[in-house]
Amino acid sequence: MVRGFYTAGSGMITSSRKLDIAGENISNSSTSGYKKDEVTLSSFEQQLISKISSTSDHIGNISLGQTIRSTNTDFEQGAITQTDNPFDLAISGDGFFTVQGTDNKTYYTRNGEFKVDDQGYVTTADGAKLMGNNGAVNSDGQLFTVSSEGGVYVRDRLIDNLTIYNPTDTSSMVKYGNGMFTETGTSAQKAFTGSIGQGCIESSNVSMMDTMMGMMAGQNAFTSCSQAVKMIDETLEQAVNIGRMN
């Protein structure tokens, strides 16, 4: 009976965490280039139950429930949407824009909603500078064009090439916030074989329908587990009262 508490309790904790992640995905569904998070579940080791009167007669196995093993980011590409804004850029294929934050640290992002600041630098909405092979990209406040290979041109003159970070393994990339990632390890890079589009952005890869269905399933699971905890608690209370009467 007490094992039921662990099973239902772990179910409540797991469902609650899944609901939190789903809520985070939904809140960022309109963020350009946002990559949704998913959870990987693992089961506690099953326990073999035997009859008390005999060690050779087995009733069967009982599981003590599930727990979240890890939270992973799904880097699947989102839909490319045309905006006709010359400051909007989108990567088709693998890779990330490299930006330098206001803290001078390097970050990576798929959010291509850029602007030009009062010093001529191409930046994100938060002021992180878009990086090229020659450093922070500066158009001197002029309109610029970007080729599909990442070349940055001002008045048909090549001023830089965008630094596209394209790791062979994205498992060491961690979300930092505002659609940016940090690299916790040193990952080998592969050649950029995608293309860059100007006047368009990449939408988030969150499916609202799938996420809402997952939230409903998670809410139902949480409710069921909480009801199970309540029933077990009431049963144990009755057993204690009977024991006191005897």
C-alpha cells in the first residue's frame, strides 16, 4: 500500500514537470527560431512480489512509477516565413547565427530578427551583435544584403561573411534565454551546407496542437495520481483506526 504512495507521487511530480515544460513551449511559440523542449522518461526498477507464505510463488512485478530522466531540446527546423524586412535573416538547414552578448560572451541563435543600432552594428533585439569572420558586423547604418552563403554586402561591396556555427553534435548546447544558446563543451564543426534567406524568419518549431494535447494528457495524469494518493491515504487511515480499535 505504501508503495502506491511512491508510484502515485512520482506520477504527480513527473506530470507537473511535463506541464511546466509544455507551458514554457507554448509561451515561446511565437518566438522566432525557438526550439521546443521535450522530456525523456525512465521507469524505476520493477520489484518482484511474492506470496508471504511461500518464497517460490510469485505474484508478479510492480513498478514504482516513472521519473524524468532528462530534458532535451528538439532542434528540428521551424517553418520559414516571409517578412520582406531586410533586417530579418533565416537559416535553412543546420547551423546557428553567432552573436556577442552585451557581456562580451559568445552565444548562438536561430532567431534572425536583427536591427541596426545607432553605431551601425547589426544586433538582436537585446543588443547582442551579429558576428562575422572579421568581428561584429557593422554596416555603417546603411542597408545591407546577405547572400545565401552568408556574405554581407553594402553597396555591392563585400564587407564580411557571417560566422555560422554548425556543430556536429548539439547535445552540449544549453538554452541561455531569449532564443540564445551557450556551448558547454567543445564540439567539432561541420561545413555549412544550408542557405541564408533575407527578408524572412524562422518560426518556432512548437506545434500548438501537439503541445495542447500533451498538456491535457499531463493534466489528466496529474489528477488521476492525486486522486490515487487521496484514496491510499484514506485507506491507510481506516487501517490505522481499525488497528487502534483492536
